[in-house]
Amino acid sequence: MITTHVSTIEAKEKLSELLNRVVTQQERFVLTRRDKEIAVLISFEDFKLLQKIQNKTDLENATEALREARKEGSLTLEEFKTELGQTK
């Protein structure tokens, strides 16, 4: 897979062409503004894959947090507020 850096000005001028390359050649584009990377243009398949990875990571983190809460115990909301010094 090819990744190409493109300025936002060039991307605006060639958006249709860039989209065609993303769809047909699975090319990826990093959009830049003043030589700073600000966004990416990727295929919808790549986007769905990123979402799946993020969802899996979120689930793993939530499972670990739950496991830790069961092991270490947890606080009620009122206990948590008191601990933070935010009681009424």
C-alpha cells in the first residue's frame, strides 16, 4: 500500500482523482497544511478495520478495568465525590 503526502490545496484541486486512487488502488493520502500532517484520506475498508481495532481495544480495556474493580473493590459515586473533595 502506498502512502502519499498531499497539501490540502492540492487535495482540494484533485479530490476526485485522489478518491479514485483510494478506491481503486487502496492508496492512502496524508493531508498536510503548512508541512504539518493534519488528516488522512483512506478507503472505507481501512476505516472499518480501524474501528474494529479500536472497539477491540476498548473492550479489552473495559474488561481489565472491571477485573481490577472486582479485585480491588470500587467506590460509590458519593464516596468518589468525597475523595475528590466535592461533597455538598
